[in-house]
Amino acid sequence: MEKFTSLTGVAAPLEITNVDTDMIIPKQYLKTIKRTGLGTGLFFELRYKEDGSENPDFVLNKPAYRNAKILVARDNFGCGSSREHAPWALLDFGIRCVISTSFADIFYNNCFKNGILPITVSPEMLAKLMDDASRGSNATLSIDLEAQEIRGPDGGVVHFEIDPFRKHCLLEGLDDIGLTLEKADKIAAFETRAAAERSWL
């Protein structure tokens, strides 16, 4: 998993409450187990019209936000079914951070396992960041995970909280497999000892 230490990029304002995982990546994309190629289906029903053409009114189709790396969203982001394809689609599109006042638990956990930083802020701080994100091509935020800070285009700073273990995993680029491999020596020693003690197995 790619390490997350700091991120500076355009932040897109997603003025929608209760964005569920089906809205993030609809069911027709769940047939694949590949993590790549899902970015084209991100927010499919919002990004495209029925004839397949782009919806120019959707924020990620606007020129200023096509290369957004950060989403600033309303309450309860990632609710609905527990599909891991949702963070896969965000990551494949280029989104490395989502900021909201609240997240659905499973989506929140899946973000950390895939190298995405979900940041929870107060409603007051979200209003400020949503205003920052509404500045079009000037909507640039800088996120410092080590310092746990979001810096806005006007130099204002928002501090955020994060579980220390999850922070460590993102900083070091450790998913569940990476965490296991950190203990490879102890696992190998256990297997050697077990084989000697239970040679009949």
C-alpha cells in the first residue's frame, strides 16, 4: 500500500448528504476483483447522462475539479452496503482523502486498508473547508498527516484527530498483509518450533 504522509491538491465540494456506496460505485462494477479501472465508474449515475455523455453540472466533471485529490462531503459519507469497491474507485480516480463530519463504519475502515485518509471534522470546520473547496481552481488544500493538520488556501489551519494505530499504518503504508509481514521472523520461528515439537504433523 502506498504511504500517506502529506497531500496537496484540489479539493472538490460534494454537497450531498448520505452518499452511499452504491452512489460511489454502482452494482454493475462489482463483478471485478481488480482494483484498477473503477475510476471511470466513480459516481457513475451523477457523472453521466442516460446517453453516456458527461453531466456538466456534476462537480468532478467541471474543469477545475477533474484532477481533484480530495473530497469535501456532507454527513454520513460511505453509508449503505459494505462494498470495498467504493474506496477502490475513489483511489483509482485519484482521490486520496475524504473529509466529512461522519462516515459509515465499514467504509471508514476500508479507507485505511486501501491508503485513503478519511478525516472527520466538526460541522463548523466542514463549512469552512466546503467554502475553501468552492473556489474552483484555487481550491487547494494541504494535508499533513504527521501533524494532523489541514491547511486551506488562505493559510488557515484545521486540526483533526485520528487513531494512532491507523495513523501509523498510513504513514508506513501498511495494510493487513503488510502488518502480518512485519512479524515474518516471529512467524517463521513459530513454524520451525512447531515442526520440531510436532514432527508427526
